[in-house]
Amino acid sequence: MRKKKADTGRYLKFRIYVVLGFFFIFFAAIFGRAFQLQVVDAGRLKHLAQKQHRKTINIQSKRGDIYDRNLKELAVSIEVDSVFAQPGKIDSPRAAAKALSPILAMGPSEIEKKIKSQPNFVWLKRQVDLKDEERKRLSEIEGVGVVKEARRFYPNRQLASNIIGFTGLDSNGLEGVERYYDATLKGASRKFVGDKDAMGRLLLFEDLEKTVPVQGMEVELTIDKTIQYIAEKALKKAVDEAGAKGGTALVMDPLTGEMLAMASLPTFDPNDIKGFEPRHWKNRNITDAFEPGSTFKLFLISAALEENIVKPRDSIYCENGSYRVADRVFHDHEKHGWLTVPQIIKVSSNIGSAKIGERLGKVQLYRYLKAFGFGGKTGIDLPGEATGNLRHHSTWSGVTVDTVSFGQGVSVTGIQLVSALSTIANGGFLMKPHVVRSVKDSSGAVVSETNPVIMRKVISEDTARRLTDMLVGVTEDGGTGTNAALDDFEVAGKTGTAQKPDLKNGGYMKGAYLASFVGFAPARAPRLSILVTIDEPRGEIYYGGQVAAPVFKEIAEQSLSYMGVFPENRKGPAVQFVKAEKAVQKEIAEHSAGVESEPVGTETEALTSESPMSVPDFSGMTVRTVLKTARDRAIEVEINGSGRAYAQRPAPGQSIPSKGPVAVSFQ
């Protein structure tokens, strides 16, 4: 009996343990599941719940407008209709597509395919112009709706399109100013949340007045719409008459670096970018590099005059048109004997230029070309700027100094060339080019202004004046640029005709030339610096003085008249070149006292703070930095010790020694 009671007790205890174990496992499973839902998968489930029960709406602000320097509209935002569908609410996609086809000007099959592609929401066609009758018909189609969106509109169509650029469907800047200043123009978007019912219909929104986005800023360009039109019209006429592939025209204010016009062909209509290829979109003035040809001679002569290598009265024998250097024979267009330096510029002698380059030497020539801004970006506020190609003098062959002297074996961009030209026009100061004058908020208050920036002093006032005299001769009787001469003003300029290199097979392409003309006017009181290039003119007329110089004349003549620069000004006082950098800063940037030089990328960083022909201050630099700076400046250095530089000879600011190294001591 006692054994039976003991067995019953053990069995009861066993059952209790089984039940407790069952409850333990049950609650452990519940706890584990709860832990998984509330901790492990909490984020994902919360997101799914919000997606199911709440709807987030993103409101993009109106994109800021773009104006020219006279506040004429170049790009504006207008409200248009965008049509969408909610496929879940459409009973018959085929019937809906058939009804939508004539309204949206789309094929029924294309619309039906879009409706079936998404279960909840799909855009049928964005940014379309609908009439009131069409909106009414759309409202009668179940599951189809219309919302207002902002569309970018360019009222002047192709005018200045390569500068302005364009935007995508979501108002993102894709090219030009639209892209470079996208964050400024776009403004700030705002999000707000609303509840929706089981059918996906909106029930409640946050207070809309608290969610109004910040409107995009307005951008005012330095471009003058009228001068831009003059440049584009003259360029197109010349390109068409020459049967050329394309061309460019740049107009700059030489005293401030402001771009007044930037024409580029081929071009496009930003209102209809699908009708054009990507090659039409780019601004060739900053994206395309080319061999400058004879226009480069004026920078060679600038360096030679500055270094007293030659004087205007010096005569150089030009070998009667044929000059052998190593394994090359250089030729002039016409045979010449003895020519003075101004005559070399006037008749554009390659041989005379090569001999001046040999006197100057490759190191000094390289230094000055870098100082003029070649081989590095100018820093203009537009996307896609190229650097061109100026190889370090240590890699030059025995004839490179000769070829570079007349513009072969080196490539430049249009913006580099016109900026360097403006250095001669304004008395020796390299200005930073820019296309945006100011940024304003929606109330018209100025948020930021772009003041003129002096990058560096390159040549002296005296050198600039002497070279200007020579360049005036180019457009006078007997010069290569007589077609650029103006009736009422003196013109300082230089022609260029460069054979285009064959990038596939090497050498140069037969019969393919780039004709150019660079100049400024009035010569003694410059208001405009202008560069014109014509790409591959066809036929027997392909020289820069024949096809590019007339374009310069037309642009300069009409622009000066438009600006109110009248003929009687020719007898006025000559341009007053300033004596020092501070005077220039005061004259051209009153609101920016003490304008500081700005670097234009790492390659020219060492050239921005002092004269390019003076010894830089190496104090505190590491050995590696000193060596890199010296290489960029074409300076020979002697390294003593290690660590950081604490002493040097010659001292900072003194002239770079013509012979021997700069000794730098480290500790």
C-alpha cells in the first residue's frame, strides 16, 4: 500500500513537471517571438507599418531663376502638369490607355505597359501642357490623376545655352551654370507626412504652412545677353560660310575677369535636349584643348621683353624662310631676311619666334607660360574645365623650345588663352575668370557677390605697353590681322593658324586647321578681350586672318557701339596701367579691400602669392614640398639637411638665379 502511494506521488510530481515544462516552453516561445518582433525586427516592421498606413510627400522648392548682367531672364521655372496612374484602381488598363492616348500623345500599348508595370503608382507622362478640357477628361478616368510640377524653361532657346546648361525631370542641374550652382538654385525641399486608409486614400496631412520649402536662389550672370547674341550671330555666319565643323567666341572684360559672352558651335536648345547629341551640350571654350599656333607668339615675346632677352629694335635673321634645327626644318609662310621683333609679330614669323625662344631658353619659357596660366585650370565657375597640356621643360626634346615658341606641341583652352591675353591688356595682371556676378534670395537681397580676383602679376606695365604697340601693328597695313581692324578704334591682336594633330596616328592631319584670332579693343584703353576660333574651315581660305579676324571685327564693332564706347574716345587718354597690385585691387574691386590671390589647383599653387620670376618662400616646407614647388617653378635647388626648411639663399622675393641653385637648409 505504501509503495502504491509512493508511485502515485512520483507520477503526480512528474505530471506537474511536464505541465510546468510545457508552460515554460510555451512562454519561452512567446517571449522569444516578442523579442524578435519588438527588438530584432523592430526597425523593419516599423518601416513596413509606416509604409502601409502613412504617406510621405516631398515638396521641392521652386528652382531659382537665372538672369544676365542686366537682369534679363535666361532660365525660369514654370508650373506644368504631370499625369500619374494608380493601377490598383484601374479596372481595365486597356480601356484607360485607349482614352489617355490622344490626350498624352502616346501610343495605347505604351500607356498600357506602364500601367501594368507597377501595382500602386506610376508616372504616365511628366511635365506636359494640358488644356482645361483635357484636364477635365483626365479627371473622369478612374485611377488617373494630375499634379503640378515645376519645369525649367529657357525663353531664349539656344542663346547662351552652352553656358546656362539644363536640368533633368527632377530639377537637378546637369550641365553648365545649372549644374555648377545646382545647390544654390535648387533650394531646400521639405517632407510632410499624412495618414491613409485601407484604400490608399489620404486622410490627414500636417500643417502645410509649416512645411513650405525654402525657395531656390536667383543667380545673376556676368554675361550680357546682347553681346552674347552678337557673338553667336557673327560666329555662326563665319562657320556656315567656311563650312567648318564648329567654332568658339569668347568676350571678357580684361580689367575684372568677367565673361561677357561665350559662344560655342555646335549648340543646342535646352528646352528640347533629346533632339541633340551630348557633344552639342558642352561649352567648348572650357572643355576643348587645342594647339594655339601663332597666337602663342605674343606670350613668348612678353617673356623675352620682360627678361630683356630682346628689345623692340633688335633684328633677327629669319633664314629666308627655311631654318634647320636638329632633324627638323621650320618654314615661314613667306621668305624673310632680317626682321625686327615687332615685324616678327606683324608677319607672324615662325623662324624669328623660334630663335627668340632659343635665346630665352626652355626653363624661362616654361616659367612664363605657367605664370600666364597655361597647363592648369583657370578656376572658372563652370563644370568640365580642361587643363590643356604643357609638359615640364625637363621632358622637352632638342626642338621643343622652338615648336612651343610658335604654338606647336602644347595645347590650351579658349578660357586660358583669353585670360592670358587680358593680362597684356590690363597691364600685366592675370585675373580669375568668372560667369556669376551675384546670388540673391527670393526677396532680392544679395547673398553673395563675386569680386574681381587677381591671381598674380605676370609682366610689368612697360612690357605690356610695348607688346601692345607691336600687336597694333598686326592689324595695320602689312600685318596678318588687317581684317580685324576697326574704322574708329585701334585693335591689338594676333592671328593663328594651327594644323590639327592626328591623335590616332600621330603627327598632323592633312588639310585640317584651327584658325584663330585673339585681340583687345580699344588698344590703348581696353574694354573687350576677344578670342575667336574656327574649327576646320573648308576650302582654300583657312588662315586665322581670313576666317577668324572678320568675326572679331564684327563682335568688337557692334559690342563697343552697344556699350557706348564712341569713336571720339580714340583721341582720349591712353589706358592708365596701374603701378602696383594694391592699386589694381582698389580700382577694380572697391568692395573687396585687399583681394588675396587664390590658388588654381595644385599645379599652380606655388605661383599665386608672389612674382613668378622671384624665389618663393620655402620656410617651414618639407623636403618633398620644396622639391615639388621647385619643379613646378623650374628652379634648381640644393638640399642641405632634413626636416623642415629654416633658411635659404637667395632670400624669398629675390630674382631666381640665372646660374646655380637656390640653397635651402633644413633642420
